[in-house]
Amino acid sequence: MKAGMSRKTAAKYLRQDNVMETRQVPHTWRTREDSVEAIWPLALAMLREAPELEAKALFEHLTDGRGDAIKPGLLRTFQRRVKSWRLAEGPAKEVFFTQDHPPGKTLVVDWTGMNGVGITIQGKVYAHKLFHAVLPYSNWEWAVRAYSESALSLWGGLRPRWNGWAGCRRRS
């Protein structure tokens, strides 16, 4: 046959009303006995106490004194059981959002009040702010003294100096 399947399989598909329907009913019952049932209650108690435990180390710890009750070949089964427990009942995963900084698209600016730092000139507190700018893609940053958070200080912090950017450096 040119389709790459046997005649019996092709005849079976031709007899079906809907070719995409599945014939087998998925079952929810166990087909084998639970092979890690002997150690699972202890493992569950230890995982609830310290959820960061690795499944392999926990399996080795629990099977040390058991002799032939648990076979070493059941490690993968145990790891699957621990994984499904972590998904269902384990600690919540930390949510984070990746940040993409394409070159030339983003500039981050901020003004920082420097009054509390204690800079004095002839015994008087020097009241000023610091304009700080960072290019996130390359991590180039610079800072310029500013007296207020205004468009004028923004322009003053962004305008180039004739001898290059004042206080410009690359963060590592």
C-alpha cells in the first residue's frame, strides 16, 4: 500500500465515522501497584517540612535502611511523584518578567536628593540633587548635579560636554 500503513489499519479507519476520534477510553485507575507506596508517607512529611529537598537525595535517604523493599530502579518513578506533588501542593514559584532592552530605545533617568548625605561647604549643608541616567542595553551611566527635578535639569543632564560626557562610565 502506498500510504505506508497496513491494509487492516486502513480498513479500520475507513469503517470509522470520525477518523479523528479516539477509540480507547482513557482510564483513571492504576494498572500496577504503587511501587513507592512504602516510602511515600515519610517522603511527604519531609517534603512538607523542607520543600527544597532534591528528589534523588530524599530517595537515597529513605531507601538506605529498607533493604529489598524499595528497588534502586524506582528513582525515576519517585522523582515523577515528587514533581507532581510540587506542582499540586508545593511552594509557589517566583513570578518574574524578563526585560528586553533593545539598543538605542531606552534611557532611564532619576533624580536623587543629596541633602541627607551630609555634604557641606564651609560648614553649610550643600542642598542639591543628583541627576542620574543609565542606558540599560550597554549599562553606560552618568550623573550630573541638579538643583531641581525640572525639564531644564533634564536637558542639562543629557546635553553633551565638549570633552565627552561628564562623569560617564560603564557599569560592570
